[in-house]
Amino acid sequence: MNILDRIATDKRLEVEEQKEMVPVEALQLLPHFKRKCISLAKRLRTSPPGIIAEFKRRSPSLPDLNPDADVAEITSEYEKAGAAGISVLTDELYFGGTADDLMLARETVNIPLLRKDFIIDEYQIIEAKAFGADVILLIAALLKPEEIRKFSVLARKLGLEVLLEVHNQEELERSIMPSIDMIGVNNRNLKTFEMDLNISKNLAEEIPSEFVKVSESGISETSSILELQKSGFQGFLIGGNFMKTKDPGNSAQKFMQELKSGR
């Protein structure tokens, strides 16, 4: 069983437990459930360089990344640095995140928030809206096309945008549908965790122009973004490169200043 399969198995158990503790009806009563979402896709199209700065405390490949990171402090600094949006990990078992991180980030910043998790159930989409997210992530490697369709349609009904994550052309071809807003190419193989920026470059021309193109993972140099922009990418999700430092917010600010000066 690879890492993605293990995560999916654990996530299904977690979601079933969560459903029993907090029913959908309770989620729908939370204040953010009726909040109008902020469009990440629009910001990526109109506000270069389109950095989506990620908050996470650990990952399977980096178990001691930044275990004591403060979500309010770091997301506030990301916003000040000029991030187009912020990705917040809410998976606890593998990434050290919680729903509280997302809710606290929502109270802290006024830019789009992506709920970064392994969505395998409609319940998690309702959770995302109730906790203050503007965007959800759907991972093609984890879902069947009919699940992607069902989940993305529900997200749209709730006012959420959808970022579809793919790793290869086969996933892309079977997963494209009108209810998707953005397509993210993950440069990390979720089965082996190896990294290769050429994954984004090779898939760029295969992504229809109506979708915002986002390159995810493995971006540590501004030169990489300049190259990816030539391939039509408008969004760049960066997490480990910032979170591995003592001051992620300052690292993000320096990165974006360097990127602007190199344009």
C-alpha cells in the first residue's frame, strides 16, 4: 500500500467519526457557511505573480518541518507579503493541521483560503465552507471521475471554487469537467514523493485555456516560476520552501520581492 492509499484509508475512518460528532446540520449553522467566498481564480488571473503560500507543520516527507508554527502569525505575514491566496493543511494525522487552523486563518486574513486536505466525502466540502474556505482541493489520483463531478458540483452550489490536482495526462483527460475552476499540476509523485518540475511543463499545453493553471510543489527558486509562466501557469503553490525556515512570512516576502525584481 503506497502513502496515498494509506492516507485515504485513514481519512475515511476520520470522516465517519467526524460525521457522528458534528452533523451537517450543525455545520450549516456556523457563521462562515453563509459567507460569500473570495475568488482565487480571479486573483490568479489578474494579480501576478500568483503565489499561493501554504501553511503546514509537517508532511510525510518532512515530519519535522515546523511543528510549532503559529497559523495566525504566519498567514497574516503571508498576506502582507503579497500572496494571492493561502493554502491551509487541515489533515492532522499526516500534516499536523486541524480545522481550527483554517478557521483561525479565516479570522486573520482577507484573501482566498484553500482547504488543503484529502477530500473523499461530500461532508468535507460542507465542512470547508463552514470553516471559512474559499476553495477546495480535489485530487484526481484519489477520486473517480464521477466523484470529482459530484464533489465539484456541490462545491459550486456552496459558492466554493475547485482546484483539481493532477499528476499526469491520464488523470487530466479523465478529470476535466466544467465544474472545475483551476487545474493544479503536482510536481510531486504522491506515490513515491519524488519531485520533478518537468511534470508541470509537459502538461501545460494539455490544459484548456479556460482553466487557471497552477503548478504545485517543488518550487524553491524564482527562476522556476519565470520558466513556468512561459508555459502559461498563473498560480504557484509553495509550502515547504517557506515553512522550513524560522520565519516563513519573511521568507515569502523576500521570495516575492526577488520574483518581482526579476520580471
